[in-house]
Amino acid sequence: MWYSAGCLVAFLSLTVILPNYSVWRPTPVGADPIQPNIVMILLDDARMSDLQYMPKTQELLVEKGITFTNSFVNFPLCCPSRASLLTGQAAHNTGIISNVAPNGGWLAFQQHESNTLPVWLAQAGYDKLGFVGKYLNGYSGTSIPAGWTHWRSFSGVPDYYNYTMNILGVLKSYYSNTWDYSTDVIRDFAKNFIKYQASATGTPIFAFISTYAPHGNSQGGAVPAASRHLGLWTATPGIPGPGIPMPKPPSFNESDISDKPAYMQSLATMAPANIEWVENHWRQRLESLQAADDLVQWVVNSLEGKGVLDNTVIIFTSDNGFMLGEHRYRYGKSLPHEESIQVPLVIRGPGIPAGEIRTQLVNNLDVAASIVDWADATPGRVLDGVSLLPLLANPETPWRTALLIQGTSGGNATSLPLWGTWKGIRTNRYMLARHISTNGSTTEYEYYDLLTDPYQLNNNPNSPVVPTLISILNAIENCAGPNCWVTTPEP
């Protein structure tokens, strides 16, 4: 018999109950409801651990707002994750499950652009909507997606130097000069948008600021830092330098992966040269993040200079995490492991307590739902996330017990060919993923008890709690709206 008594009780109590938004929306301070300015700063491929190396972000956002220590993305890959932020829907509902056509990328997303977050905000009275930086993979040309009034985006392949930007429909080339460093260009565009559009007496603004940092300049490529930050942490091989040691958890270059899914087991342990590459790539990423840290400071200072900081919500997060040597993956994402699915999430704003932490399970779908809630907007589609506003106000707010996660197995994280897809759940204690091969002929499970195995070293799909977790996964793997909200007790 698969089910223990406790597991059977948990299975029978499977529920999907979505709290009432109208009850959750907080009462504004003061006599009249005021829509806040909303600024979202999105990093590219930032790990949860990267946040500790950004001192200005720590001072201005972490110490002034709430940090979510269990923040995840629904699909840990650039385009699917960004599509979810813009629609509030999980990848299986947007149909965006890749960075390229036909199942992803900007070409596939265009069918959604008339019914996305900026359109809803515009309908709610936000008439100054600015996008700056990286949009969606494959975006190019001079078109401007619906809803946006101020548009400054990469056109073509994003990079740190030698790239093109679409500035309100006009293409402009940037080169390899110091002042062309893209994070600084994005910073200046964002700063000017706030300077000329934010007003203490006018309608509120929405700014989506999307850096390329700390993404490699091509898959696995170098991560150039701004000239003022070069050499801050990078160790040059053969030359004594300031290279700080990279933290290496027990999962780094994992010694035994015989318990992992079959497609992973062909990964060889990393050679010393590969380990050195990972270490220096990690340091390059940290150096690139210093310009993003400067950007955060400029955004906060600009808001303060316009007298609107106290009525501005600032959201700081990433489109997905990134693996650097864990489980023998030299670099990558898209897998169900913590380094891939977990992202930083910090929120500062009016009425939000300073310097607090929330440990509840949240994701990028909740971020979209929260923006809708703050703006008092009406979404044009069913949202799969829930507003974080009640949780920001009260850490004791009843919350979900499981999140749906999904992705692709293999190819996007290493040189391995794409093996298939996976769907899983992340609870407070457990992670379960079901891997299915592309032709559907093979199914494998990955299961970890994160309380006793936080580094996901011992896959144990025969654990007695697995059947209950599979039942929860079966209930939400194709969920929509309220059916994505789970309050089933953990087994």
C-alpha cells in the first residue's frame, strides 16, 4: 500500500481555495485612495545568493522593505518567466515554454500583447508606462507593444556593449565606449523617465526596468562589468589578485549523481579547468551586478528627488535563478533545483514594514497579481497568482502550501541535448518533479526532503510521502486561476 495513514489524510484533504481579493486589499492611509507609483526592477539570471553582494540594494530596499526568502518562478527560463510577469499566468496557460519559436520567444508572445499588464494599468488610469531594457527573447525591430507610452528596449540580441535599442520606434546603435555599458544606459533612461514623468500631484507612473545583468553575453559567455568595477572581484589566472573565494555547497560538482534522473547521469565531474571557469564566471557576475546596484540607488534617489518615494512601490526580482557548478552543471537554468527556480524578491513601498522577512511560498505570478491589486486594475485574463498585499501587511496571513513549477530537462542547462519536460511542486519542505521524455516513453521522478537534504543530494522517489505529493501535482499541473491555489497540509 503506497499511502501511510498520514499521507491518506493529506490526500483526502486536498483543497484549492482562493482568498477573496476584495477582502485582502488594504485600506489606504488617509482619506482618499491613492494609486501608488509602481517600479519593477528585473535582473536577468540572478541567484538568490547574489543579493548579499549588492550593498546599495541591501540598504535601500532590503532594510526598507520586505524580503521573501521562498520566492520562486513558475518556469525558470527567460522568455516563459517574463511572459508570466506580463500576463499573470503560468507557462502552461500562456503556451510560452521556450525562448524561441514556435513555442516561445517574442514571435509566439505577440498574440498576447494586446491583453497584458501595461494595457490593464492604462485602463486603470496609469497614463505613463515606461519599459526600459530587455523585453523578450527574439524581440527586434521598431514596433512598440500595446500599453506602453515610453519605450526603451534592446532590439535584437541584448548585450553589455555593441547592441541596438528601440527608442520609441527609432533604432539607435551603441558601441564599446565606456558610456555604452548597457546597465548604465538603462539606468539613465530609467532616471529620466522618473525625472520627467513622476509627479506628486499627477497620475501615477509604472516603470519596468529590466537589466541584462548578470546574464552572460552569450550562453556561457563572459559577463563584462562596467569599467569602474573591473577587477573588483575577478581573479586573473596566474596573476595574484583580489579573487574572493566562491562559496561551494555540497552539491557543487556533486560526487555521486547515480540517484539523479537518467539524462543527468551522463554528466562527468567537472575538471579543474571547468571549476576555475565557474569560479571566475561567478566573480564576473558579481562585478556586473555592481552597476545594477548603482541603478537601484539612482532609481530610489530619483523618486525621492521628485517627492514621490513615499508613494512608490519598488519591486526587485529576477526572471529566473542560475546554476553554477551544482550537480555538475557548469552553468544554466530551467531545472527543478533550488539554484534555478529560486529568485530574489524584495518589495518596498507605502505601508510595507521595513526590514522584515516573509518565508511563505510565493512566485512571479503573485508579483503580477500584486501589481494589478495595487493599481486597482481589472485584468483581462484569469490570473494564476494571488496578491501579496495581505502577506506584506500581516505575516500570519493564511497562505498556500504548494507551488507549481515546470521547465525543460537537459538541453538549456548544459551541453546535453534536450531530454524532455518536467512539472513539479515546491512545498515548504519538499520538492517533487516529474520528468517526461520528449516522446513520452519515459517518466522519472525527482524528490527531495529539503529539511534533511537542503542541497538536493539524495533523490528518493520511493519515499512514502511521494504518492501524496504526486496527488497534489496531478491536481494543479494544468491548473488555472483559483485551482492553482493549494492549502493541502504537507505530508
